[in-house]
Amino acid sequence: MQQLIQRIKQIEREEQRRKACPLARYNKGKVHAKQMAFHRCLKRNRWVFGGNRSGKTECGAVETVWLARGIHPFRPNKPDVSCWVVSLSQQVQRDVAQQKILYYLDKSWIREIVMESGSKSSPEFGVIDYIVIDNVFGGVSKIAFKSCEAGREKFQGTSLDFVWFDEEPPQPVYEECRMRVLDRNGHVFGTMTPLKGLTWVYDEIYLNRHNSQEVWYEFMEWSDNPYLNSAEVQALSECLSSEQLESRRYGRFTQSNGLVYPEFGDANVVEPFDVPCEWQDEISIDPGLNNPLSAHWYARDFDGSVYVIAEHYEAKRDVAYHAQKIKEICDRLCWKRDRFGRLSVLMDSAANQHTLNGQRSVAELFAEQGVTVNTRVDKGLYTGINRVKSLLKPLSGPPKLYIFSSCVNMLREIKGYFWGSGDAPVKRDDHAMDDLRYYVCNAYERYVDPPAKTWVQLDKERLMRQMRGGKP
């Protein structure tokens, strides 16, 4: 009987300790919506771009402890987990990631702490090499800490289940860590404030240059964290420059020259839906053989809003190949054709040019494949950009330009389209931006309101109706 009473008391103490555990408090309401979106995502390459104090490091530490402990609520758990926590330097490791890991680890779970420097009796004041903890499946897990300042060579040889990057690592370190999770079908995730501008992370993760289905990212800002004092947020916001606000509050990438389309945002991206046949408008193409050929299908609703609903984007292919792919997409969309079954597309006027050896033009080659090319498009750069801007974010009301989330290359290009010197954008990865401009200029000319008639014209029309026996 005495043993039973002792066991009940032990269970009660364990339950009280569990309720007091920071990890339990995080689970029960401290986590905010964007942190939860990160935890729920099952992609193998996840990133949080967050401002300072937005909660990005918090969710990275919790994710690490959940996985190592074998208690992740959304991912498959394993009995023996090996992982790395990668910081920029040992000092940053000690002050940030290491502190967060220790905060969320219940001391009763820790089997061993091995120190790089300092005493294991006070690990928070030293630099930890690795921590061994009990896994709920009966095994043990190892959380090792790594510093980017050690160089790429120190990241070789080990097989891992996952890696957490606390802040942006050098690209060679990132690439080496991805190799470490390959044989275990593992994953990587990062939490960072983008203070370095348009680095490799901007290209590889934010723009998703390789169109990987395993890449996911989320932006976190101060207003996403309900535990920050609103008065303090306001005061600090007023002290920062606009560029500092972009990175330190909103977690956004910045460049001194600036985006061509800063008006573009989440409101301009929609999930694909079945577009009524009556909305079908034009296919616009920026041709390329060695460079990518960019083709997009444009629809326009009865209110004048434009939808980019499909794309074909591929390099190093001939005209016959591109024409076949365009036909396949048209068949899938039940796209309109003329009475002879031919397709009509908009294209840069350069498609009319013949090569020096007298070969046929690009327009003629497409025509041979059953695709009629209209090269009478307005190519005005400044005019076209301004019209796109006005559609992305009108002076009043909702956007007038929407891009399907499936048009990944157009989305990638519009997010990475920057001004160069003078009033011209940088000529790099702009093929979709060109075909968008061709369409918008062409559509504007077709849909522009006719000029108001003079009183002389109106009076003449009245007299003509009278002569035909109509009402005045």
C-alpha cells in the first residue's frame, strides 16, 4: 500500500513538472499562427524569414526538441535521432540557439552534456559540443552544435536526420549539410533575419530558382508575435530607416536599387480554378531557343481583371517542341482556336527577323506548326512597366492582376525583378516579365475606353437616325 501511495505521488510530481515545462506552455498557447504553419509544414527544406523578436528562433528550437525527443505532433518520429544546430559563431551559439534549446529541454531528459568549453554543471555559460537526451521510444538522440566559422571541412562525414540553421549560413556550409541528411531521407530548416541583402538564400529559397517541390518559406514580423508590447514596437519602428524596417521588422530581403514591382504581394497570387471560356484572352510569348521560351496564358474577366492561368517555360528546345507543348496546354484548357483550328499568340516583333543565312524567322517557324504569331505588340518598356504596376495595385480597390500559384516561373521572376542603372531593369531572368508586358500593352490598347464624342458628332448621328426613320 505504501508503495502505491509513493507511486501516485511520483506521478503527480511528474505531471506538475510537465505542466510547468516551457515546452508544454508553448504547446498550450504561446505558439502563434505562423510558427504553427512552420511546424505543420512537411516539406524537406523549410525557412522562416523573420524580423528580430518575431518568434523565428523560438520555433526553430522547439522544432529541434520535438524531433530529438520523438514527440513531434505533425511529423513521423524516430527512436534514435542525430541532428546539428548550426550557428554563425560559437559566441552566437552560446547566446542564442544553445540557450533556447536548454530552455525547452527538461533536465530529466538529459543523459549527458559534452562541453567544447566551460563546465557541464553550468552549460549555459559555456559552449556545448553536444547533448544526449532520452527519446520517448526508448532510444537516445544527439543534438550537436556547429559553428560556421569552423569552415566547410568540419561539416563533412556525418549522417544526420535534420539540420537547423540559426541565421543564414555560408552557401558551402548549407550545401554540405544537405549532403549529410541525404542517406537518411532527412530534412533541413532555417530561421533567419535577411540582413545581408540578396544572397544565395534569396535565389535558392525565396525565388526557388530550381523550382523544387520541397522548398517552403514563411515571413514573420513583429505584429505576428502577440507577446510583443505594441507601444515598444511603435517606438522602435519610428527609429529605424525604411530599409532597416524591411529586414529587422518584416524579415524581407532588400537591395539598394529596389524592386521593379514592389506592388506585388500575396494578394496577387491565387490558387488555380476553372476559368470560364468567355474569359480566355491571349497567349503571350517571349521567344528563346538557348534561353528559355516563356509562354503564358492570359484570361480577363468581365470587370477587366487579368488572370495568368498557365505557363510553358523551357530552354534549349526548338520551335517544334515548344509548339507541341503549347498545343498540349491549350488542349487541357480547351483554349480557343480559329475556324481552321489554328492558335494565335502575341510575340516580340524580333520574331519576324530572318537570320543572315536566309533561314525562316521564328514567326514563320511557328506558323508552320499551326501557331499564328501576332508581332504587332507595343514593346515600350516604361509604359509597359507602369501599366503592370497599375494592375498589381490600383489606386483604389482590389488588384486587377492575379497570377495562378502554378505559374512558378513568373512568380519567381516578378519577385526578383530589380532596377539596374538608370531607368531600366537588370537584364536577367526577365523572360516572363517581357511576355507579361507584351500582353498588358496589347490588352490596354484593345480595352482602352473610346474618346468622348463631340456635340457635332452626336448631332450628326441624331440627324442620320432621323433620315433612316428612327427616333431623334
